[in-house]
Amino acid sequence: MAKSTNLTEELKRYFGFDTFKGNQKAIIENLLAGNDTFVLMPTGGGKSLCYQLPSMLLDGTAVVISPLIALMKNQVDAMRNFSEEDGVAHFINSSLNKAAIDQVKSDILSGKTKLLYVAPESLTKEENIEFLKQVKISFYAVDEAHCISEWGHDFRPEYRRIRPIINEIGSHPLIALTATATPKVQHDIQKNLGMIDSAVFKSSFNRPNLYYEVRPKTQNVDKDIIKYIKNQSGKSGIIYCLSRKKVEELAETLKVNGINALPYHAGMDSATRTANQDAFLLEKVDVIVATIAFGMGIDKPDVRFVIHYDILKSLEGYYQETGRAGRDGGEGECITFYVNKDLQKLEKFMQGKPIAEQEIGKQLLLETAAYAESSVCRRKLLLHYFGEEYGEENCGNCDNCLNPKKQVEAQDLLCAVLETVIALKEKFKADHVIDVLLGKETSEILSYHQDDLEVFGCGQGEEEKTWNAVIRQALIAGYLDKDIENYGLLKVTKSGHAFLKKPVSFKIVQDNDFDEVEEEVPMKGGASCAVDPTLYSILKDLRKKIAKRLELPPYVIFQDPSLEAMATTYPVTMEELQNIPGVGAGKAKRYGEEFIKVIKIHCDENEIERPEDLRVRTVANKSKLKVSIIQGIDRKIALDELAESKGLEFTDLLDEVEAIVYSGTKINIDYFLEEIMDEDHIDDIFEYFKEADSDSLEDAIAELGRDYTEEEIRLVRIKFLSEMGN
């Protein structure tokens, strides 16, 4: 049992804090009294202390079940810093060798160890169960307890076995802790851990210092992000992407645009990953681009912005990741880029999973869509999702509250929704209720003969998205509820029934529209179309002049689309010129100076304001395939063999080689041409391209096709462009 204690003194003695935060003291007292305890506390609220301090005060060792190896290591290091004795905290997981595990066991049996962290997978091993049976256990703590629930965002089946294993080792008080749980998930955790009657300590999920915003995701999302970060100079931020590939690409793009950024994902080797994480913590870099693998247990208090490049699979995940901003109580901006088709992609990913899991995943995605598309206060929506009421009408710190939409009266619409839910005997989800309102003859509706109901088709005068808004806002207002056991089934609450008897005013705001995000219109030049016609003709004349001087066809210097792009975006530095399609470093070096000069003069004379930050610098596309083709040609591998080794048709290989040459890279395929073609034939085709007005393959075949194959013409054209243009 706990030594008799003054908790505040012990807090100061072990951890150096003068006061407890929020519910910490009440939670610790409940656990010290030997009671099961359920803790729901948002990220940054001080969950770990709720089991760390009791472990120091009680006899024996506390067993903490935690899902992440990185998290365990951080916490063990932190505990050792508070104590003179290294053995005070240990972990057992797959990263330890046998000698290390023996050392851990010896420290535990000698009574040195107050806290033992175990991964759920290690807990299920027979040898560990047998060992723990010999240990004096003070209590069990289940951290990240949402992993128990398949409704949670990090569901781990091993977590479902915790209760039976605890029973086998020996029953002791249990504390379960999570930072994100809806009422549904909370019920699921308590049921599974056999702690339905435990005391529940729930802290507010409201983080008033966080600003929430959802922006439409256009093709220019990278540009938007770069602009945003450049306005946050010197501040720390995290950008979350769903795929590892996007993490790598975006980190590169940020770097070439002068932003100090590093990538982080589970596919990197652990040394690089740790180095990148440390660089961020030590402020050697400002921005980390990461998959959700990043940030678990990382306590950097001054993260000023969290950007979601892709919308998430669940609001729990979203809340947890945005919660990494502004932990010190200072500003924290949470910006999410959203387009509806991202959700469709996520739904596709679920197709291989069991039906029940797909169903759950789909419900979670619907909640995310509701959050992103709704025009209601985002804080209100998030808190409602976690079962918390937010009384304010306007939080003043989210995009919807700062730019409120007009409210419209929807009293009749709400009555129609409530009557339809009742007519359907409260056995269906929102999408089905809306189908009935709209009078859709789906197979499900027909099989239940719901097309005979009086309410069928009573809502045909309104759009589907209006009905969605009514249902979402009726849930927040408490007229509707979702069944906790069969999540998603709509139920009419007591207030809902009262509303039907005596309707009062019910105002809604229409949802934001993210279905088809308008792509940005190309920047207008000085003329009425996207291209500046005056500059375009100046550039064409210049190209002609250079071509004449060098005795080359004009298209070899720059092709028309490149000139059009120059007359649209006015590049005036070498770097900007290299961002023009079809202009590689080689071409820019060879011909660029004169073009830049002419563009500059044109801009000055006509007082043209160049589009600012005109073009996001892109990372040269050195895709593995292109690089390996260039290496193969350097090693003089026959092109047909090269195609075969890459699993390509010969014509596909030629497409790749042409792209390489057009971007300004010089290659030499003479070794192959000499092998397969007569020298005179090569010269004939080469001379044709020297005289031709364009590099059009159709024109060349029309002219030469009697004597040469299409492949021969293409091969010599590659030689010609490489030698004359690059």
C-alpha cells in the first residue's frame, strides 16, 4: 500500500513540479486507494504522471502496457533522469537482446524497478507471463488505451487480450489512459478491460489556443504550403502526409525552396529517423514532414503549426496530431487541405479488409467529411465528437467562426428528418435516412418496402448536402443521437421528441463545398490570354536569330511550349528559367542568358508586375528509372537489352530516352546506332532534322518513311537533339 503521503510534496520531490494539472491529483488518489481508474485526457495534459508518481509511492513494480517502442524509450529515459537509480524504469520489447532482458529481470526481482514498460506483443509471450507471476505488481497501466477499440484510430488486436492475461498473472488495480476517445470508444475500452464500473476522469478536450482551418486542396497545394511557411519564418511546424513517397517528395520540394525541412517515416532506417527527429527537437530544422509515425510521445512545446497535406481516416487521429501544436499554451495553427476525392481514395484502401472493419472505417470517414465540409464552429464539432458540450456560439479561433456563413431557418427540414428517423424505427444510418427523404429507389429501400412510407420522397425539394447539414447540426443541437452499440444508427432524443410536439426555431448554415475544387487559373500575362503575345513574338524572333547564328533549327533551342511558358511567367533568373517545362540545366546554361535579358527589358519597359513567387521550384525528377537508363547508356548496354532488363517495350524505352534528351541531358547512343544502322543512313536522317522546321515525327515519317523505319528515325532524332541542343 502507499506510504502515508502529502501528494504535493511527493510531486515536488520526484518530479520537481509545485502543483498538479487538472484532474491529476484526483486520479492519483483514486489509484492509490486501489481502485480501477479510467483517464481521458487530451495530448499535453500530463497523462504519464498519473501512473509515474503512484509507481514511486507504492510497493512493488507497476506494469505499463504501451504500444510504441520509441515512446517507451523516451519515458524510461525521462524516469531515469528523475531518479539516481538507472534500474528505476525498464522496458521489455523486441528491440532487446537476451543479455539485456536478463539484466531487466534481475533489477525487477531485486526490487529496484518501480516501472516496467511492456509492448502488448511481449506481454502475450508465455515466458514473460511466467516471469511476471513471480513479481510483486503494484498496478497495471494501459497507455494509449484507444488501441483496444476497433473504433479507435490505432486499433491493435493484441490489446484485446490484455484482460485475460492480467487475470492469468494476477489481478491488481488497473488504470487505462487515452488522449482520444469518443463515448463509443470509451465504452468499448471499459467493456473489454472489465472496468465498466471504474471511476472515469475526463478532462476537457478544448484547446482554446489552437486555430483550426480547412482549405480546399488544389493542384497548387505545394505552393500554398510554401507561401504559408515563409510567412511563419523561424517557427517550428509539422506537416503530415499519408504516404511515405509524398513525405520524401514534399521535404525535397520545401528544401529546394529554401525551407529548412527533413522527412520522417517508418520506412527510413532508424538511425536517420532518430537523427531527423533530434534535429527537429534541437531546432536545427524548422519543419518536419512526416507520416503519422511521427510525434508519438514527442513533447516539443512550441510547435506553432501543424499542416495536414491529406485528410485523415478519423477525427481521433486528426485531434491527436493537431494536438501537437501549441502545447505551451502559445499560438498553434492547424491547417488541413481537403478535397472529397481524398476520402474516396481512403475508402478504396479499405476494400481488402473484413466487412465489419470496412463498415467501421466508413463511419469514421463520414465523421471526418462532416468535420471538413461543415460550416459550423470547428471547435464545437470536435468537442461534440468527443462527447463534450461547447456552449459558445462563436469560438473566434477557427475559419468558420471568423468568416461565418449566413444562417437559414430549417425548422420544417428538421421535423422531416425526425419524422423519417421515427418512421424507419431508428434502425438506419444518415445516408439511408437521406435516401428515403429524397425518394431514391435503392435496392435496400425497396427490399424493406420503405417506398410505401408516407415520408418517402418528402424531401425532394432540397439537395442531399442540405439534408446532410440538417442531420449534422441536429446531432450537435442534441435532437438526434447515434446509437452507442451500433455506431451510426440515428436515434431521436428526448429533446427531438419535444421539438416534434412543439417546434421552435432551428437555424443551420450550409456546408462548405469541397467536391470539385476549382484548379487555379493560370496566371494572366500582359495580354488577354494566358500568354503575353508581344513577349511571345519577341522570344520567337530571338530564337530565330540564335538558330541562324548557330545554324540550327529553332526547335532545337527551345520548343514552342517553353516559349509560351516564358511569356506567361516571365522568368528573370537562371533558376526561374530552369523551372520552365522543357528547359533543363544544360539548355538554360547554353541559351538562357539572352532570353532572360530580353524578358527583363520587356518587364521593365511595360511595367509588368511579375507574378510573385511565380513558380514553386520543383525537384528535378530523377526518377530511379531515368537514372538507371542514363547509367545503362553510359555503360554502353544495347538499348534493346536495356529495355528488356527494365521490363519495357522498346518503344516505351524510346519515350523515356526522348524525355531525358528533351529536358536538356546529353547522352551518347552512337555505340548502339553503329551496331544496327548503316553510317550513311544515320547521316541522311541527321541531315533531314538539320533542315526541318520542326521535330515532328509524323512529318519525318512522311518524308523519310519509304527508306527508314519509325524506330530508326526516332533513334537518330535522339542523337540529333542530344548533340545539337544539349
